[in-house]
Amino acid sequence: MKRYNPKDIEPKWQGIWEETGVYTADLQSSKPKYIAMSMFNYPSGAGIHIGHAMNYTISDVKARFKRQQGYESYHPVGWDAFGLPAENYAIKAGVSPQESMATIIPMYHKQYKAMGWSNDWEKEIATHLPEYYKRTQWIFTQMHKNGLAYQDSRMQWWCSIDKTVLANEQVIDGKCWRHDGPDDPPAEKREVKQWFFKITDFADELLQGLDVAAGHPLGQRLDRLALSVQQQPLHIQRAVMAALQAPHTGQHRYQELFQPIRAGLQLSDIHASECTLAGGRESTNT
Ligand SMILES: [Zn+2]
């Protein structure tokens, strides 16, 4: 048997996939749709790492599996140029994110394609492009007009290395989750003026929605939604737990801790301080 030689075989097939657009999803087709959504990359100068290989291989396997089952399977690809690693890279390089992304993203293209992931490149998204951010700016403006986005000064966790606020979940044993080495400084509390989203206005509604999403076929299909089902209540749950001065026990006790809270407490009583714009949650995609 001929030895498998990736240098010959893989570029050949990747070239054919690209030419024939075999992974371009036709969202108007009559087939049932499947979106294999994983979070968009925050590009930095370092290129892809093993965390990306894990994230996108998982969604790729799901996308391919569903394609074989007859679904119009869409495996999106995109770049979140406003993620912390991308911003820090631009600051370090002394250029605007626009400039840094223009050189970095093409490098990622090569690496993604070499991985053989079945992404739909025709629908590629990049958040530093005006065609994208004009929409997020519009959404923000609408929220601001309706009093759902507002500025305030609050005591916040602050990482002196990242020069950014941290969400409660990003402070682990008193240190920033990215800078928890023995020589790294502890995270400190600082009064910071910043933007807030008033998500607690919707806390009860969000909780009710989670029950619906968990039992709905759509909830089972969308990876992203599954992630929100796990993560959103954690935010609210932690706020509730802080209010009750309950111990910080983590997600595995979610059911046990959350059920009594659902039953007996109006979540809209809790202040909005747990959700900040800059202190959002990030996972292994860094
Ligand atoms: Zn940090």
C-alpha cells in the first residue's frame, strides 16, 4: 500500500474543494439546514494554536456529519478583531487593528485551509470591516436610545497587564485568568467609568427562554445556543450567589444551586453590575 503523504494529497484536495466551492452552503436550498457554529477567532500575530485546532475540528466534524446526513450544512468562518488578543497585538505592534488584521488574516487563511476544515469562505465575516460593524453600531445606538446601554462608574476588577476590566469569572484566586503565574500581579479593584448593558431588565425573561430553548429542537441543533444555555445563567447565577453570599462553587452545581433560586427569587432585583462590555467571557479561543 502506498504511504499516505499529506504534502501531496492534502493540497491537491484542498485545491479541488476551493475550486468547486464544495463547502459553500446554499441557504436557499430545500434541504434542512444545519449551522455548525463555533466562536470566531480573535486573530493575533501568533497564528493558530492547539485550542483553535480543537474548537474548529469539533465544529468541522459536526458540519461534515450533518452534510453526509443530507443537511445543507453551513460551517461559518470569521474573525473577531475586537477580541482582547487581537487588540493587545495591535497595541504591541503600534498599528491600528485595521492594519494588523489586513496582514494577519491572510496568514490565518492559509493555516485554516491547511487544516482541511470545511468552512464556507464565501460568507467570511471580519468585525473590523465597516460592512460588519455598521450593524453592531446600529444595534448599540438602538440600545442606547432605549436606555439599555449606559455609562457609569463602578468598582471593577482590573488587570494591570491587559489594561482592561475583568469579569468576576476572569479573576481566579485573586489573579487575572491570563496572568496567574507566581510573578504576575494580583487583579485589583478600581473605579472605572465604562459602558454597561442593562441585561438584568430581561433576567426573568431570559430564564424562561432557557427552559424553552432546552426543550426545543432548535435548541438542540445550534451549538451556539447550547453554549448560551450553559453560560448565560452562570452570569446571573453568580450574581445571585454573590447576593446570597453563597460559596463560589462553579458550573457543575448549577442545577442544585439554581433550582431553588428560580423558585423563590425575582432576579430583576439584582443590579446590573455583573455584566460589563469589556469584561465579557472568553473561552479557549485566545
Ligand atoms: Zn491579565
